[in-house]
Amino acid sequence: MDKYLMGMDIGTSSCKVAIFDTKGEVVAQTNGEYHTYYPQEGFVEQNPEEWWNAVCEASKLCIQKANINPEQIAGVGVAGQSWSAIAVDVDGNVLVNNPIWMDTRSSDICKILTNQLGPQRIFELSGNSLQPTYTTGKIIYYKLHHPAVYERIFAILQSNSYIVYKLTGEFSQDKSQGYGIHCYDMKEGTWDQDMCAQLGIKASILPKIYECSDIVGSINKTAAEKSGLLEGTKVVAGGLDAACATLGVGVIHNGQTQEQGGQAGGMSICIDTYKADPRLIMSNHVVPGKWLLQGGTTGGGGVMRWVERELGDRGTAKERGLSSFDYLNEIAAAVPAGSDGVTFLPYMAGERSPIWNPYAKGVYYGLDFSKTRGHMVRSSMEGVAYSLKHNLDIAKDAGASVKELVATGGSANSLLWTQIKSDVTGKDIIVPASDEATPLGAAILAGVGVGIYDSFEDAVRRCVTIKRMHTANKDNQLTYGQGYKKYLKLYDLLEDMMQPQEN
């Protein structure tokens, strides 16, 4: 009887569930929807119980579409969005909506803690500066503003570990998501009790730490009834979505680099020597003994979703027999490299690395009556590419050089956008055959955990193939070199305006 693996991905806009054969081929894939809530300025929330309901419906449908017996699924892995702070009680009940990675409510808290402890002390232990988008400030926010909730917290979970709990009844914390909590010792992979005390976080609410491919537990009876999975199926700890995607495109060796084009953008450089930089993001890879030096930006595929919603022309696209996104690619391709001087800052939800400004805003510069919808679309793509280059340049300065990029996420399906990224960065970009890198990475973790694969090298050899490669256009590189300078200067000139303004 053939064996299969299931990968789940708790994304920002939806969840994805996919079943893979042992060669990494998708047998079936389904999505589940949930809401994002914006109760006030700086607050961005989701309800983890909605994640769970969406995952269960998607899992049932996926098994039906695959037309397999649930007992053929050898293991389940879960990938998830970063920097959650899911507060649950002793029975696993969610106490309050989860502030997701775009939430900046703890800005003042993080400033105060940084001043009290000193940025170097925090950075030396955790490998990351203390920013409001991380988990740490959100926990302290509960303590200060929801003390009754804080007193009832039994565990703080991440997006993937919450789903793992619902599947197995076991509380866990995987290593790749530890970096969001600044009492996590990045070098040792343990909780630092002294830093917990200094930050004011109860160490008791931080779950046991697991390697990402460790088996945490098995599908329990309740989860089996809701998800369609077989009771007793093994579930591994899983990991950060970006890290799972990095594994899913085969980036497991020193210097290999994943370029991320999902809702958020950025890059993840696999390193085997610890090299943290406060301007970037440092995490454990889902592969033991490796780290990821990451650049995480808010401007990724989410920018193009916004452009499609606000600037798209679905009527014309339908008349042309094109999808709305294909039509946007077509009109953008008609505009020359550099968008005739139109420059876009893609800071649509503040910005993470390397500028770390939660108050940053998106900006179009260079518009006049000669400019078209195509100029705005192409400049949006170029702005995201500039943010990628900005992070790569900082990584190089930190001692992590990159030769080529391996693309993942929905934006990798755009030949134009991928070529723009190659031209802007001057890097070759490899595009793997699978469009499902994140759930594939989660499934590989399950496969390693249950022994389907002998090693991560074995899994990548069997599961990852290359579809195409993009090489930088030298002429466009010159144009984009000037555009990149303008991009950097624009933010420098506008930075003071992108700060809280006094009345």
C-alpha cells in the first residue's frame, strides 16, 4: 500500500492542506479561508479557532480529492506564519484573538524594554532586536492590558504548534519559531530563565522545545473525527512557514538562499555558522544544526493582491480571456524597466527588515499625466524587488554572501516579476517545479520524522526538481541600479514623516 504525507500551512490569508507522494508530487491540495480583524490602528488579529475549523474542512476535502485511505497518510507536518502569541488556558481554549505578525500594538512596550535591558543584551541572547511584530511584546501587552487573561495563560503557542495541539493534545514549541520570543537562546536552542525574569515573562507558559521533525504526538479521537485523519497518525512539531518553504525548495546547505514571494516578501539564507545582525532576522532552520539569516518584508505577494484589488480591471481581463493577475503582468510588461521614473516604496503594513519601522507607509513617487496603470503595476513589482535587494545587501555586509536565489510563493509564477527580481538583484533565480513549497517542506519534516526519508538530503534529492532559471539582464541592471539609489533616498527623505506625529 502506497504511503503519503500531509503538509499543512497556516498562512496569513488562508490555510493550505496538501497530500504528497514520497517523491514530493502533489496528490491533492485544498484551501481554507478565515478572517483578519483590524479593531484599531496597529492591531491586526486572527482567531486561531477559525484556523482550526478551516484546517479540518480542508483536510477532509483533501483526503477525498486524493481518493486515498487515511491510513495511507504516514505523517503530518504543520507550517505556520511567524510571531503569533496564542494564549491558551490549561484546557487549550484560546483566551483572546491572536495578534499576527503585522500587529504593532506593542511598539511602546518594546521601546521601554529595549531601554531597560539594553539592545545589546537582548540581541546577544536571541539574535534579534526587539520589535513590536515579534511575539515578546505581545505577551507583555497581555500582562499589562489584559491581566485577567495573562493570569489564565497556561501556554503561549505559535500558529503551527496550536494546530499540532489541536491534532494531538500536546503543547509544543519548535526551534524554528523560537526566535520570536527574546528569552530564547538562539545558540543553545533553550529558554533562558534569567531573560524570562528580566522581560517579565512567566517561564512556565513557554512550552517544551522540539526539533521541527520530532514527533510530538498522534492524531487523537476528536481531531480524527473533525479532520478525517486516522487516529494514531504521527504528527511532527513542524515549523516557521518561511523555513518550511526554504526546505521545500531544497535549501539545506550553507549559502543556499530562498527568495520568498508569498503574502510577505524577503529571503532566507541557510548558514551553518551563527551570524546574526540586528538589521535582519535570525532563526533556526527546520533542518537541525542550520540557521536562517532572513530578510522579512511586509511587501511581497500581498502588494500585488492589493494592486489587483484596487487597480485591476477584471472586466477587460475577462474579455481578453486572461486572469486578472495575468492581465496585470501584461500591462506591466509593456512599461520599460525603471517604470519611466515611477518608484514605489512597498511599506503597506509598516516595514520589517532592514529598516524596522512599524509606521512606514507605501509611497508612489514620480506620477504625472503621462503615467498609466501599467506604470503603477510595474513599479509595484520593482519596489518589492528593491526591498529584496536591500536585505541581500545588508546580509552581504553581515558576511553572508549569496550566489543565486531559489524562488517560492505565488509571485514565482510571474515570469515578469521573477525576471525583475533577477535584474534588480543581479542574481540568477531558480524556480522549482512545485508551487507548494511550504506544505511540501512541512510534509518533508513529517517524512523525516516517521522514517520515510533517511535524511534531509535524501528528501530533497527525491522531492525537489527545477522548472526554470532566470538570469539577470545586464542592460536592465544598469537602469535598476539608478532606481535602487532613488528607492533608498526616498525613504531617507521621508523617514521623519513616517514616525508618530505629535498633535
